[in-house]
Amino acid sequence: MAESESDAGAVVTNIGRVRGAQPIQITLEFARPEFLLDVDLRLPSTGITVLFGASGSGKTTLLRCVAGLERAPRAIVTVNGSEWQHDESIFLPTWRRPLGYVFQEPSLFAHLNVEQNIRYGLSRGAPASSASPASIDSVIELLGISALLHRKPTELSGGERQRVAIARALATQPQLLLLDEPLASLDQARRREILPWLGRLRDELKIPMLYVTHSADEVGRLADHLVVIDRGRVNASGPVSQVLSAINPVVVLGDDAGALLDVKVAEHDRHWKLVRVEFPGGDLWLRDTGFSTRDSTIPSTGKSARVRVLARDVSIATERPTHTSIQNIIPCLVESVAADLEESQSLVQLRCGESILLARITSRAVASLGLIAGVQVWAQIKAVALVD
């Protein structure tokens, strides 16, 4: 039954509550020339699950197997209790799987305008699709492309084209949305343009999304659940904040190692242009980059946000520092210590109340400070990045 125009805003939002109540199962073995892709995953039925890893690690192959574009002889793919594949006995072709797929390149039809591109997908959707005009309108509104409907793809920016591609994938009301590095072909300016829209999809849609990337920035901004893949194997899988702060083993190496904190905005210091955020374990001062302006990324007081604290921006003291320019100093306990990628460096996991931080310091400093599990220390945080 088609929804009324007044229900348009609820159509997309309700997709996941109706269809995505059960976890997604992806179990497969698929031989590649470089390695064996061997995964066994149970993933959330809402939010964005990011498949993260270096290029060539098997992320896109995994996505293509879920979509039915690659046929792994040994595989179980179950979405919302419906088996899309079970080894050789069940295999739904791609066109029968109620999914949307967004590739690196938007691949829009040049001879069609935006609205025609979006509606083109309806005739090619899986049988389970029951899209209505109201649901399509709600997708268009959600992605902010109403003003673009009569333009041709050549008249759009790269970010606008990708938003149209996402709208086309969502128009059929899929049970699962797959995104294969949708920002990889965009320059930095266009990435900044489209990231807020992807965040809005995460917050307002209730359908599960599998999102492939090797960008730690996109992980921090978008991920609810994180799967780290290396040469076809799952190194870690779990809530994004837990996976990013793990060091046994370290799943994110180099400059991208760090912690992700869920925070709430507590106050604004108008005089010094700062904002204070609270998290379970302390509070932090950040630059207020103009929250009262139109282009602000700083939420209003009481609102939730995410901040990223890189391990390279955290130092450790065994006594509370005084007379220092660093404004964010938090009491913590050493949770564990692990070797970093470079032999001279170590990663120290710090427990601050209910939250975890990481610090990258020299192994010599670890030894001279006597840093072992249970030692009381102070974390000095030199920089904090608001990512959401």
C-alpha cells in the first residue's frame, strides 16, 4: 500500500525497523590469486558497518560476494533472516537481492537527467522492492538533491553525482545498502561536501549499510561497527570505538592509530572561542570553529558528537603537570603496553573512567616511567579533532 505524501519522511526511516531486525550473517571462503578470503561475520542490522583495510585486502571482493556479483562456492549470506546464498544449494542472482550498490564511480546515464536516473533503478529492482512516489521523494529530500532533478550528470559536481547515485540505490527501498569506497574518486573538497550527507544517512536511515574504505577519517566520521580485514582475514570486528582503541593486537597502525570518543557538548567559552565536551572519563576543550555560523560543525550545548584523539597527540606524565600550555590533562590508569610499528615506539592503552585512550611514546619513555598495567598517570592531549 502506497504511503501518503505526508508520510514521506517516515518511509525511509521505517525501512530498517520493518526489514532489518535480524543480524546479517556473512560466512564465506573464496580463493583469490593473492590469498584466500575467509570470513565469518555477524553484523548489526542498522547503522554503518565499515570494512576497513589496505588496498587489496579483500574488502571489495567481500562486498561483491554479498551482492552476488562474485560467486563463492562456499558461502552463507543471510540478511533479515532471508538466505541469499547457502553454498551451492541457494544462490540468488544480484537482481533478486533487495540491495542497493554504490560504486566508486557514480556511473549515471549521461542522456538522462537526475530524476530519470533515480527512477531508472525502479524497473530493475529486486522483486521485494515496493517503492512508492512518496518514498522516492523522501530519499531525494534526505540527500538534498531536489534542486538538481532536471540537471544532466555533466552539470553536477563529483559530490552531487555521488549523492544522486546513492539516491538511485535507495529508491527501491533496499534491505541492505552497499557502498564501495564512494569517496575514493573525489578530491578533498568534494569529500568534505558529501561526508555530512553520508552521516545523515547513518543517523536517519535504519537500514544496514556495508561501507568499504581504507580511510581512517571516514571510519571515524561514519562507522558504528568496524571490521578490519588484512589479506582476506578478519583481524577485528566490533563497535568502532572498541576496535580502534585495541592494541593486542594493534589493528590500526601508523599515524591513524587513536581513540574515538562519544561526547556531549557541555559549554561554550565565547571569550576564548572554545567549547567543552564531556565523555565517560573526563572532559576536553576544543576550538569552537564558529558554531553559531551557518557552516558550523560544532553542535549546540547538550548535543552528542564524536571526537578523535590520535595516539601521536597524547603524551604521558606520572605526576600532574603544572605551568603547561596543554589544556587537556586527564587522570588515567595504564591498561596495557604494546610494541608499535617502529621498534623505537610503543603504544600505551589508557583507561580514563569508562573510556580508552591511546598514546604513542618512545619505548625508552615507557621504561624510564615504569609504565605497566595499573600505574596511575596523566594523559596530556595536545590536539582533538571533532569528526561528527
